[in-house]
Amino acid sequence: MDASKLKSVAQKIKFISEEIRKNLGGGFNETIYQNALAIELRRNIDYLKEVNIEIFYKGESIGVDRPDFILTKIDSFCKPILLELKVTNKITDDHRMQLKSYCISLPKNNNPLLNGFAGGILLAFPNCDIEGTPKIKIFVVDAKFNVLIDEQKEEERLIEEQKVKEKGCKKTK
């Protein structure tokens, strides 16, 4: 149940972000998109912005870090969801790893607002604004970091399939 709800929430956040991108365009830093997203989220989604979460090593707190957002209530869904923004044309393993580190530490925090952690969303705003520019991409994981959506990997798979088809067409000519 949580996986399908998490995917639904991610698509809703992506839709909101596409509206922001359409209105702002490209070329801004992450903070600008965060602030615009906060304005949109305020309308009907409860969230925490850049709240400190403890980072743990072998069960011991070793410091704090600050994910961009923790969504706490979306419609009737009241489980915390990490939301991390990036301004990039490509979601990298480094971006995925940052989200994973938050996903590992967040459930160990004792803040009651963080109980029942559902998963995380990585949202990538493209860093250019040209016709045919890459679209906003999402990477979504559940609380155990099982991948639910990876639009970057899906895009790469489709590009590779297209290359194989094109090579096949050239050989038959």
C-alpha cells in the first residue's frame, strides 16, 4: 500500500515541480527552486524544510544534516517522506547515495514527526532552458531503499534501445 501511495505522491510532486519549471524556467540554483516549491507545498501539503536530522554511525549520533524537505502530510497520507532537490540534467549515483544516507538515518531519529518513515524522493530540475531540454526527473525509494521509480535509468535504457534499433537499421540497408 505504501509503495503505490509513495509513487502517487512522487507524481504529484513532479507535477507541481513541472509547473514551477514552466513559470521560472531554467538556470537558477537549488535554493530558488526550493523556495518556489515551498510556496506550492504550503497550499495543501504539510512539510518541514531543511530540518536537522541526526546522522548515525554504529548506533551513535555523529552529527546532523539537513534534507531539503520532509513531507509530513499529503492528503490522507501521514507518513514522513524525504524530498531532496537537485539542479542537474542527470541523476547520478552520488545523488542517489545522498538520499540513501538520509533514508538510513531518518528512522533512527527520535522526533515524533518522523515516525513511520515511508521513503524518499529525489527531484532533479534540469539546469538549462533550451528547446528540447531534459525534463524534471524523479527517483523514488521506499523506507528500505527499494527503488520504486528511477526515471534517469529508464531514460538511459530507452536511449540505449534506440541506438540498438538504429544500428540494426543501418546493417539491413
